[in-house]
Amino acid sequence: MTKIDIVSGFLGAGKTTLIKKLLNEALKDSKVVLIENEFGEIGIDGGFLKDAGIEIKEMNSGCICCSLVGDFGTSLKEVMKTYQPERILIEPSGVGKLSDVMKAVQDVIDEHEVVLNSAVAVVDASKCKMYIKNFGEFFINQIEHAGTIILSRTGNISEDKLKKAVELIREHNTKATIITTPWDELDGKDILATIEGAADLEAELMAELKEQREHDHEHHHHDHDGGCCYHDHDYHHEDEEEHEHEHHHHDHDGECCHHDHDHHHEHGEDCTCGCHDHDHDHHHHHADEIFGSWGMETPDQYSKEDLEKILEALGDDDRYGMVLRAKGMVPCTEGGFIYFDYVPGESNIRPGKPDVTGKFCVIGSKLKEEALKELFSK
């Protein structure tokens, strides 16, 4: 199955520079074909790409994101037949709509063993506001339809201007990952992993929690002499859909039992209190069925002291909910990135390699998202 990746962006945003980086650092062992859909008479950096051993099919006769879907389909079929690539990179011109490029690809997919692997928009962070003002619909369309938005030239602007660029983009796309770290600090493999959705901090943290809980069930089944208690005992179910029960107080010798006892609450299918994770039939629920998660991405810089204050505050269950685990990596005020891990009563802060942007993720029960957002925001 051939993967198709679309790398869109306005002229001068840095598409070709990004493609160079991906080819040199992430795809040099793959059989790749680049399709340049040029708007104008001269192909962009065609010489370099040919020197790198990448075959190019240029379509200077027109723009695939306009009316020449038929021409695109013919060219793509030719590429598939001639080169049988593992991956096709499409670099459309910077004046069309990303949604039209995606539609053109989708029409061809129906006839061939290819998959639309990703749609990327490259945005010059220093010109984001100007692009929106001057190019409106075309620029916003690229943002709206991209699964990953990669900001270029972020090292040349202030932290405040970068933050405002991210906020402008978020007005039009709340779900895409936005890469804010300067490209020279990143490996092309990390960028590709992000584009393909492999770098999922929430999934990683949930898997760690699930593994820990399974370990607790195996080795500390009902023994509270030293382990973390994440479930409640001695409760009575009155109704499967919606019921009340009382948490009876136990004397746990362990120090990290983080639920409140002697209180009533109602819970049904959407309950995230954690009480269902161990029922009388010893049925094990998945962690993501029981706990909620909250996360955010940010280009802001943090000091070690900033993170220490944040992690210390997470122990306030009344204010932030019952936080069981937290993890993240953010740009450091002293340069590079700083990483952290948190479980109640214990945290670790350390330097780490730059990630594509700053990320936080919190796993727990009855999380108070607005309070968490306020805590982690600068």
C-alpha cells in the first residue's frame, strides 16, 4: 500500500525545506516519489531533489487543486506504474485549496492501492496574521484541513508573537497538532512520526497507567500495606445504570490512596470516579473506561521552578480533581526542552531532547479542566 502525504503551504512558507529535511533524515531508505504541482514556469528546487535520487513528475501545465483533477489522476497512475513507490509526496502550489488537493487524491485512491496518509500545512509563523488578512479563504482552507500544521521560522520571532500565531491558527483548527519548535532542533524522524500520529502523549500515559494498574491487581490484590489504592471496596450496587453507594473508610497503610471516603455520589455509564475498576466478580475495566484525561499543547517556555510549582499544586484534589498521573515536555527558559513525570507524592523533572511542541497530559478522575488549563498556562 502506497502512502500519500500532501505538504501544502503558501509560496515561501518553507515546504521545500521541510521536504528536504524529511528526505534526508526520515525517508532516505524509502522509495519516494515527489509530485510537484507547480504554479508558474520554474520548478522549485527540482535540481536538488533529482540529485537526491528522488524522481519528480512535474505538472507545470496547471494546478491540481483547481480544475485539472484529470491531469493529476493520469500523472499519479503513471507514477504508480513506473516507480511503484512506498510513498508519494505531493507538493501543491501555494495558491490553491488543500481540500481540493485532498479530493483529487481521494478520487484516485478509489482506483489504486494507495492511502492518503497525511495532509500537512506549512505556515510561516512570522506572517500568519498577514496571510489571514490578505489571502483569507485560501490560507484558512489549508489550516482547516491539515492534520498537522508545521510553523516555520519560529526561532526568528518572539515568544509572544509565536503564541499569538498559534492562537490565530487555533481559531480555525482546534484538533491539528501544531509543530512550534525550530526545525534545526528537531530530527526529521520526529517530525514524520508527529505527522503520522505516532506521537500521542495521552495514549502513552494511559497505557502506562493501565500497565501499573494491572501490576497492582496482580501483586497487591487486596493488600494495602504498601501499594497505591486506586479502587474502593465494600460497596453495594443498587442499579447497574445509575446507583448510589457509600465508600466505607478503610485504614490503608499506603500513603497514596487518593479517593475520598464516607461520601455519596451518583454515577452511571459516564462515571469517572474510579469505583468501577474492581467489582465483586473481579472484572477488569480498561483504564480509559474509568479515567478522564486532559491535555494541551503550548509554545510557551517554562523554567524548572515553574514546573515544580505546577506539580506541587496538582495534589489539590478539591481544586483540580483526582490526578493520578501527569506527563509533559516543554521548551525551557534556559534553552532546549524540559520533561516531567508526576504521580501523587512523587515527581521528576529533567532535561530532554526537543519535541515538536510543548505538551502536557493529565490522567485522573473528575478532572477540573478549566482549573488545569489555568494552572498550566502562562
